[in-house]
Amino acid sequence: MAALPVFRWRLAPDGYATRRQLRARGLRPGGQDVAATLERPRRRRGPLVAHLYRVDQAVPVRPMTPAKWAALAAANAARRHCPQCHRDAGYVIPASLGTCVPCAYPDDPPRSA
């Protein structure tokens, strides 16, 4: 098996892209293997590595189906639902608290503006 080509940070030739760059163009790798790697050197640790894919072998992103949109909406609604007071908090509940802010800090007096 041949080794993958390694390019330095910002020096990859045209025709290669990371997953994020492909997604920005409305593409996905589509099952292709990693074509090359990109390395960004760091001082006291190993280099940051990004996988590169061939743009000419990428395929378009599959469109979202109505079922996927509904599942995404339900998941986002569940992230706003407080498990303690059973209300929609109106924001995504922080994982560090596990509940909405009024339930997490019930003794704090409300601040006036």
C-alpha cells in the first residue's frame, strides 16, 4: 500500500478539500478513501492533521427528507425542555446544569434592569 501524500498547512494543491470544505460546496466524500493529509506543525506537540479528499470524486449531499426535518425539530425541542419543571425554557439547556436556570438556581432573586 502506497503512503498518502502529505502537504503542509495552506499548501495543498487544487482538487483536494477537507470534509468541511466539501460540505461548503454542497458535496460529500461519497465513500472515497482519504486521498492525502494536511499537516499543521505545532511547537510542543505533534502536528494537527486534516484528511483531504478528491473534489472530482465527491458526490452531492443527499437532501433532507421531511422525516429527517421532523426528527431534527424534535431533538432540538428536547434540548429546550426542562426535565425538572417540564417547561420549554426557550433556549438550549446547558448540559452543565441539566435543568433550566430558574430550576438550577431557585434561591437567586431576579435581577432588575
